[in-house]
Amino acid sequence: MKTDKPILLFDGDCKFCNFWVGLIQRQKAQNKFNYFPLKSSNGKELISTYNVPNSIDSVVVIANNTVYYKTGAALKIAKTLGGFWNLALILWLIPKPVRDWLYDIVAKNRHKFFKNKENCEIHN
């Protein structure tokens, strides 16, 4: 799948993930990314093509043939959105292992904090 826009893969079964994707789209950024749930046919194809580890079940960004995971993906999203989202880029000052450790805590517990949805609200 060839695209000039970054690809945002997300957990379509997660209310927390859907909230963030919806927020990004409502910020008039819907045309800055191609959005696919991880479990969609396009998502599975991209996971296979870019060798995304099976352990990744939250957010992945693919831009310029580079795959970003965890906080790297979140910060790539912020950088792509620009504007006030650039404030999040200060998190680059925190060492990646610490950022990703905190990310993993949220990712591991996101289904506990936000009840799962039956279906994904984001459609492509």
C-alpha cells in the first residue's frame, strides 16, 4: 500500500484508542493520516509488510517507510499535527525507556479504565 500520508494503525476495539483517533480527526487533521484498525484487512497487511511485532496492540505510525511504536508513534503524531500538539514534543527530553515504560502501563490498563467497544467507530 503506497501513500504519501503517514499511516496510523490503532486498536479498533479500544474505547481509549478510538477516543484519541476521533480527537485527532476532529482537530481538522483527518486528512493528515490514513487510519486503519490493527485488525482490519489493511491493518493486517501493513503489519505483515512492515514486520510489526505481534506484541504491539495499540498505536503504530508508519511514515516514510519508518515504523514508530509506543511513545515514538505518539510523538510522531504530535509532530505531524503541529500547532499546540508540538508542546508534547517536550517529552523527547525523557529517556525513551522511561517514556515507553509509562506508555506500557497506560496501554496495559486502558481496557480496564475504558470499557471495550463492540465495534470500531472509525471507518475507512
